[in-house]
Amino acid sequence: MSEVLDSYYATSQKTKRIPGQNIWSMTSLAQPRLDSGFLLVIHSNDSSHVSHDLRSNIQKLEGFKNLGFDWNGNKAEPFSEDLIEKAKSVLFTLNVQPEVFPTARKSIQFEYEKENGDYLEFEIFEDSAKFLQVINEIESSNKIDCSNIFYKVNEFYGEGFYQR
Amino acid sequence: MEKDFIKDEEILYRAVKSYSNWWKEKENRPSSAAFKDSRGVSVDRDFGKEESDIVRGLKKRFEVKAVVKIETLFCRKIGAKPMPKPIPKIPEHAEIHRSDTIIELTSSQARSLAKNCKIVFSE
């Protein structure tokens, strides 16, 4: 059991990692408690545990590293490693994988769109994030903490939607 | 054709590049991310040219996944500002800005353009 757990990590919203043994000691508590601002991500280095959609999104983000200066033909700047890692750590928290796109304003965009037109978009910047939501044609937008993106996505898909 | 002012009835064409993965396959249209640019959304005015010539010109300049078009009037309806920005050898070049003073579109404006643009060419 400990061998498996050793390959797991917790990631804070600042992409700090804690070795799996520490997670083991936390999760072995009857009711583990984490600081409210702490974004817990448990994932495995073994790619067989990772969904196809997540793997594909991670590959896409890795590909953004190859977008050099002027990648859009309009002098867009390359993406920082920190931004890509931040976006990646958010992806690991999500029950439903978004479509992932680069923007030419130093941000990475996650999109969800339902067949009825309902829409949810997150734009992740190095030091902030925001969302745009259109539900029943009613639009709302605001800043969002990356640790709350998980909740926003679950809210969008409704309670009980937890299949990754 | 007025060089310094874009009339409501003018059509603006945007090249959606292939290498930046901006295309939403399921919806068969670009993501709003294709309209988020800190330097302004680069477009070509029709300048009275045939659509096929405009598409040919954009394909020559860029590796495109698609070419989409949007009406100037629509841009104005969502509060965005199409502005003539001629560059050497491309007098028809223009940019769409959020307002007279801010370049980057709002998320809502970018989504409106992505949802309402019409595809005139796609790979």
C-alpha cells in the first residue's frame, strides 16, 4: 500500500508538492482536515490512472511550451512555465475535462459547452483567473480563485456528476 | 472606400490559425480564445474585394485552419471598436478593440464574436 501511495502527491494552488508519505499520514486520519485555502490534488505518476481526456489536455499544455514568440503571427509572447504548471494543476482537480486553448494575452482558457448552449469558460493568468458563464442565456462573469474552479465546474454539471 | 473609417456594412475577415488549436470541432467554430489578443484582434476589411480574393490573400499570409467573417455593425452592437490599422502592403488591415481606450476585448465580446462569425473557408 505504501508503495502505491509514495507515487501520489498533493499540490497546493501554488503548485507546491508534498511527498505521498505525508499525504498518507494525513489521509490515515479518521477525518483528515486541510486548511481551507489548500487545494488538494491527488494524482499518480502512473499514467494508467489518468483519463484519456486529462492526458490529452496535459499533452496540449505541454505543447504550449513550443509556442515561441509570435506564435499567432501577431507578436504574441510565449507562455511561462509557471502559467502552464498552474493550468495543469487545475486540470488535475477537475471531474470533467474542459477544452483547452491558448490566448494571445498570456492566459490559458478552459471551456465547457453543453448542447443546450450553456457555457462556462475560465481564463487562467499567471497571477489571477476569471470565469464567464452563460446559463439559460443569462451571462455572468467575475474573478475566481483557482481552488474554486473545481466547484464551479461541478455546479455547472449538477450535483452528483463525478465521473472523470 | 474610406480609409480612415470603417462603415457599418463593411465585412471583417479573420484568419484562424491552424497551429494554435483554436477550433472547436464539436461546434465547428472558433473558440473565443481566438479573439483574445493583447495587441488587438487582427482582421482584414473587405475593401470592395471579392471574398475569394480575401481568403486567398489570408491563406498566403498565414497557415489557416479557417477564415471567418463578421459584420462591422455587429462589432459595434457588442460595444467593440473596429479600427483601421493599415500596415505596409496591407492597407485593408484593421483591428477590433474593446473600446476607444482599451485594446483587449472582454470575455463576453470575444465569445460573441466567436459565436456569431461566419465561416467562409475551413480546412
